[in-house]
Amino acid sequence: MRLLLAEDDPELTRQVVACLEKAGHEVACYERGDEALAAAVQKAFDVVILDVNMPGMNGFQVVEEMRAKEEIVPVIFLTARDGVVDRVRGLTAGGDDYLTKPFAMEELLARIDVQLRRAQQSGTGQRRIGEWFLDTRQRRLRKANGEGVDLQPRECALLELLLDHPGRTLTKKFLLDKVWNIRFDPGTNVVDAMVCRLRRKLDVPGHTTSIQTVRGKGYVFKAAP
């Protein structure tokens, strides 16, 4: 697999690259955030690994720009910033995982494998959502007329989870656990923000939203009749 590593510590870069190449991955390395962003949107990568504190542009800004450009490649943050606020900010910005330094190389490899499996095991069929079709393999919503919109990995995972439980109210705690692998209350609106983004992509103006809010409980998916 082809990986992008953005890290400004030369020694850590050397160690990570040695580990990833030994595992059979091809790695492109960048020391600056702006250079990493340019590469991420111009070249095809299977996973992007980002440090947070980098010259040029920090990792949070890089992933925000990537998602704004509808770049859907999975992103793993690799950083010494281990506070809850930082982890939540990284995930809210569009990151898919957050690994704090120091870390074991085996854990980094395992987390990369998780992201690769998520991208590859999205199913083979399509799922109908009103006038939309969800292509889980390509993580893309499309209409019969060909109009389409790409989904970020977590957007697709959240939508699939809601589709798997039609008519059932899913709590924010449940969604945090299953989609973000967070088993504590982060004290932020990470779930609400993701639902909001999905609604903007999925809903038809003038029609009731498919993802409905159950005040004080969570969210429920109700397919249009």
C-alpha cells in the first residue's frame, strides 16, 4: 500500500519508514504541512499519517483542507498532543484515528491495517436511500441521473450504521463508540457536526430529513416513503 507520512522529526521519520517498508508499504515523506497537503490532493495514497505540529501548516489544518477538497483518504494523526480536546479536534476536523507519541510500531501498523480494512470491506452492493444510492465500496452517494457526492470514511461509516438500524434511536454514546472508537464523553459536538454534514449531502430541499434528531437521546434514520 502507498502511504503518506508527514513528520518533521528526522529520527522518528527514519524509524517509522523502516517499520512501514519492512511491512511492505511504500512511503512518501514530507516535513512541512503545506507540502503534505499538496501531495495528498495530487497523488493517490491509501492512508495519510500526519503529525500535528509541523512548519508551514499544522496537521489539523491539513486534514481540514483535504476534506474541504473532498479528499476521502483515511487520515491517522501521529502526535505528542494527547489531551482530550486535541484528540476530539483532530477527529472533528476529519481525521480517522489519533495515535499519541510515544507509541509502539506494532500499534501503528495495526491502526493502518484497520483503516485499510475499513476502506476495502465496505461491501459490494449498493444501498437505496430515498432517491440516492449509497456505493459503500467507493464511499459515494449518487442519483440515477449520475449526480453524485463523495463521503469521508467516517461519514460513510456513520451513514451505514444508521442504515443498519432503521427506525431505532442511536445514542451519541453508541455512535461515538462504533464510528469513532471513543468510549468517553468528549464534551464536544463531534457527532452533531458529522450528522450536519451528512444531511447537507443527503437531504433534498423541501423534504423531511432522513436523519432525525431525537432530543436528549440521539439520532434515528427514517427512510422516506
